[in-house]
Amino acid sequence: MLVTFKTKAHADITMFGNIAVELLKLAGMTGSVPTAILADRAAFGDSAPAASEAKQVSDPHDEAAGPVSLRNRAKPVLELLRAAVADHTDVLVAAKR
């Protein structure tokens, strides 16, 4: 499953579902998809992935490249959240099949 983060303030970000769910849970959400991050709640931006800086997650489509840290995978979503906060817009999180 793929999950897409959407907001009017930034280009869409699509990632593997297991990574997206883990990021949502680290942000204090349930991890359920679909969901929404309301503009007044999106300010968690910088704190969530820092707690898992050392965590490694393998990309099932590129085993030769080695593990990619959750922190690196979170960077595009953090940029999207910062843009949403600056523009006071909500973020929609939906599964893409």
C-alpha cells in the first residue's frame, strides 16, 4: 500500500504505507489511514522523527542500497507539514492503491 500526504501548500508526498503509519504514530496519532492533520495540530513537525533518528527501515524495492533511516524518510513530510502550518491549511492522508 502507498500513502499520500496532500495539502494545498505543498506538492503531494507519497510513501510506503508502513513508513507513513509509523510516522503518524510517532506524531501521536493513531496511525489510521485515511486521516487528516488539521492546520492547528500540524505544528508537531520537528519533534516526531527526532525520537527515531537511529531507526533503520529497509526499502523492499532496493535491497542493494541498504537501510534508509526513518529520519531521512520523514524529511519530505516535515517540509510538507511546515508549508501547511505556514499556509494554515490542513493535510489529508490517504491510501493510494
